[in-house]
Amino acid sequence: MAKQKVKEAVQKKKPVGLIEENKYAVYGLLGIFLTLVFFAASYKISGDDDLFWHLATGRYIVENKVVPDKDVFGFVTSGAEWIPFEWGWDILSYGLYNIGGYNAILAFRSIAFCFVFFLMFLLLKKFKVNVFLALFLLFLLLIGIMDRLSPRPHIITYVFFSILLYILLNYKYSDRKKYSRRLYLIPFIFLIWANSHMGVLAGGLVLFIFVITETIIFIKPSSYAGPDVKALSKEELKKLWIIAVISALILLVNPHGISTYIYAYGHTKMKMLATVNEWRSPFTDKLDFGIVLTIYKLFLYCGILVLLYSYLRKDIFFALIFTSFAIYSVRAVRFTVDYEIVILPFIAISVNYYLGMIKSQQFSGFIRGNIPKGILGVFFVYIILQIPSDAIYEKMQYYRVSGWGINSDFIPVQMYDFMKENRISGTPFNHFGTGGYIVWSTPGEKNFIDSRNLNDDIFNEYNLILSMRPGFEKKLEERGIDYFVYLDPDLIRRPNDLKTLVTAYFSRDPNWKLIFWDDKSLLFVKNIPKFEEVINKYGYKVLNPYTFLFFKPEFDNNLKLKPQTAKDEITRKLKSDPKGILFQNMNQAAGKVLQGM
């Protein structure tokens, strides 16, 4: 019976996906794939300082009942223009945190990505795309967006991309009467989207292309309409335009109206973005994103298949979507994922069409059968089993730690716990990657800089001080800096960086005292009365990592001159940081010197 169906389908030139497939195998494989998506999107917070200033912003808005238009977190940039155009996400993430801490935010992230892939699968199923092909392409998409699986506001864009495409494509090619009612959801989607992430502009581009396409088909049905592409009636087109115009106007329904978009546009013109990887061209030779950019380029080149399909089927919507988003994506790495998510259904439908042109009964029977699905399922299970131990990431040489909560090997949790316990506050000079955590973990404390990238001036001043350029000491005095927070998760692998950065100055100047350090962070305070107590209690007089690494004779001499102080500091570190690699090396070296006395 199955072979007969295959034969009939091939004789009728039906796409491979139209041949009936075993529903139990289909949904079993889908379940395994969504499990893979959930596991892949479930990893600890690592090096994502944005999350923390988003939380701090959400808290500020809720407590003050206002969305600010001036900076409230930086002491240098206090009062400077800052419009938190992702304020909807900020409130959502803060609300989730209040419900279940960081894990609630991370769980929402994982579920949201499962929803995106599930809806994409349902969309492809509507178009009778072969299940093996659909899930294989969705798997490639999962790899392609793995750098963007973080708990940040772009999640909202990906969710609404999938919903918007599901509504529009079903309306255009499936049940127009049924999905006509769902078009009314679009303005509400844009209302939430516009207050959560600037990706709404890319969503607007999708809707604009759709409306323009339908208008062209309406005007020239003889050239562009056909059995699969039917022209809208005058009333249908009018309704579509009204919905599109309302959606466009709704973009202005936000706390700061048009100023939000003017600010966001100006934000993209800052010179400092040239130093940020995600704002660089995906074709620059300065990037090494490996397989992630390889998948993007594969999807980009697959656009040729979409263009050919558009020509063969006389469907200009496919051609316009690909052309527009391909141009959009080459501007910066951060836009490549938008392209991949939007273009995937069009690639899948196109490839499925070409497969349907193959007249071999054996091929059609094989690709719709359970063997390919079984192979794909085993492959998915294999990856799932390797995620909890991070084995798959190690094989890929990709830094990621699966699980929940904060990765304290990357985020300086221990240092900030120490700061809170000892009430360290004042006017900091902080590392770029710690500014968000400062304002989140210490309400009321202001930072020097954070990853909001407020303007070029603060970034240039930050680099001047960090790199010890001429005049940096004067800047420290002018700003009244009284403590310094440094973070480098790769400190153990590249300790020589300490010699070229302002850490060298703070480590050697007697006016500054080191009171906390571990394998990734350093905390210095100025030798002034308000820090006298904490300096006396926690100041390192002997176990100074900078001295140990670069002034070994001085380190050994300090051990000999202050043996009891050294032993006390070693005892303290054994209690607070017994597994620290830097401390273990220092302790071993100190032991040899002290034993020889």
C-alpha cells in the first residue's frame, strides 16, 4: 500500500512532503528535536553583562513608575541621553526574576526558543515539507543561531518573527478565510514588539514586503497570479493595507514616540561599535565565528534556490523576501540570525519543491520512510546526551556551560559578594563587562561604564584609563575614582595582559591596595580613611598576584620579611579560594620559600 502511494505521488509530480508519512515517527522525532532545542538553550549566564543592566532597568521602571530618557546608572554619564527602548523586556525579565530568580529567566528563554522552532515546524508541515528535510534544516538553524540563545530582548524578535511568518504565509498560501481573522493580531504583536526590541523594524520589513507583493499581484494578476498564488480581492487588499498602516502607526506607541527610533538610529552610528564583533560585517577577516558564520553563508547561498523557485512558480514574494533580508544581513553579524530565521521557511519550501521533481520511486520512498528519521533521531539523541557534560561544546571548542543560574567562573560573583559583605561603595572605575552587575547587585551604586554603549566619549575615556594612555592618572583624579573593579575570565591563560593595562598601575602604586583577587578578578581600593578598616582586615601585603607573576624576587623577599603575614593570607585564601589555580601556584611557591627559612 505504501509503495503504491509513493508511485502515485511520483506519477502526479507531487512534492515529496505531500506523500503521507508515519505520524508517530514524525511527532516522535519532533519531540526529540525540541528536547535538543531546550537543552541547547539551557546554559548558565556567562559573560552576558547586558542581562544585569536590563534587570536593573526593569527594577528602576517598576519602582519609579517611569521610563527614563536620561542615564540613571553611570556617574560620568549621569543625565546623558539614554532611552531604554527595550523597556518591555526589562520589566518582563525583572518580573520573572521576582518569581523564580535567574532560573525563571533562563527557563523562559529555553521555552521561547522551543516555541520558535515548534511554530516553524508547524509552518513547514502546513506546506507539506518533508519531515526529514524540515528538521534537518531546523537543526542547521539551531547551530546558526547558537550565539544568540542568550536571555536577552532579541528573544522577543525571534518569537514574533515566527508568529508573523506563520500568519502571513498561511494567509497567502493556505486558508485565506481562516487566517484573515488572524491578521487582526498583527497590530497587537507590533505594539508589544515595538516596546521590547528594535527588531520590530525587521518585522515591519516583512509586513511591508508582503503588502507590496500582494499589491503588485492585485495590479497585474495576469503576470504574477496563478493556481498557487491568488490575487486578493479589492476588499481584502484594502483590509491588508489598513492593518499594515495601523501596525506602522503603532510603532509610535511607546514612552518616547519617534524619539525612540531617532535615538536607536543614532546609537548604531557610534564609532565604538567598530570594536564590537556583532556589529562587524559577517565577511570581515577579523572574525572567527567558525560554524556559526558558515551556516549563515550556507543559508545566504541557498537564496539562489529561493530565487529559482520564485522564477519557476512566478512567486515574487519569495524573491523579494530573500533579496531584502540578504542585503539587510550583510550589514552586521547581529543581523545574520534575523535573516536565517526569516528565510528558513522559504528555503525549505523551495528545496522540497525540487525534491518533488525527482521521479525515482526508490528515492521518494526512502526519504519519506522511517530510516532517515531514525538516523536523524539517533543523531539528535547523541547530541542531547553530550550537552549536560559540555562534551559537545568541548569538541566544538566552544565555551559554554550547560545548566542553570550564573556561571561563577565567568561572572565575578565572589568579588561582588565580598563587596556587599564589606559595604564597598563609592566612585568606581570598573571593567566594561562588570558595569551592569554593579548597578544590579548594588542598588543605588553608579558605575563608570557598562555595555549599554551610551556614547563614544565615555568609551574613549574608559580606554584611555584602561590602557594607561597619557593623562590617565589625571582622569582618575578628576573623576574621583576610589575603587577599581577588574574582570578577565581568561586571566589564567593570558596573565601578561595585566602588565599592559591599568592593573599594573594599581598594583604598584602605594596609594592603592588590593583587597580581593581570584582567577578572574581583582579589587583595589584607594588608601583613604573610609577604606581603612577593610584594608587592615583584607589588604594583601604579600600574596599579590601581580608581584608573584612579574616581580618574583620581590615576592620571595616579602615572604621572608613577613612570614606570619604570608601565613595568615594563605589561611584566608584556603578558606575563600582553595581551588584557585593562581592561588595554588602561589601557595606552592610560598611554601618552598617559607620551609627554607
